[in-house]
Amino acid sequence: MKIYPYLQIASVLRATILRGDYAPGQQMPPIRALVQREVCNPATVQKALKVLEKQGLIVSRGSKGYFVIESDQKIIELRNQYSNTLTKMLLEKLYELGFSDTEIIKMFEEYVATKNK
């Protein structure tokens, strides 16, 4: 399955916002800087930013650029929604592969144990 570059960029930026790398209300890097960082064309970055704007994570302020939304609470809500979506997708795929509840729980426990070392 091919993932379009603008969706990959949007995914990276979404993660940086949701984990708090950009504070609420903080300006996003200029398109030119994102183009250099992502090694793509400006239209690709612009499309990625439009995806995030549609998702409610950033707002455009015209010629001033894009800014993270100002609401801490909304960012937390969006982070939880995204987490729930990813968790649901993962669990559905694991069930499709035939894993039982017990096996899935064991996987998570083993993963957490290795992350905490």
C-alpha cells in the first residue's frame, strides 16, 4: 500500500504536535523550512498542512503562517481520539491474524517491559 508523501509529512507533524513538541499557539516552521527538512516540493508540504488544518490541529493565519491550535484541552482530545483510532486498528489487525485476547495482552506486557528497561 502506497502512502503519499504529503500524508507521511502530515503524520510526522501530527505526532510532533500531539506529543507536545509544539506548544499550543506556537507557530509551525515556515513551509520553506519544512520543504528543506522533508526534501520535497512546497505543494507537498502545503497539502500536508491542509490535512492538519482539516483535522483541527493547526490554523492558518494568512501570510503569518500556520499555528498550532491554542486549546490545550482540544489537543488532548485530539491526541486521545488518535490514540483510540490507532489502538482499534491495531487490535482489529491482530484479531484478523488470529491472536487471542490473552496473546495480545501478553504482547503489550512484553513490549512495556522492554520499554521500561
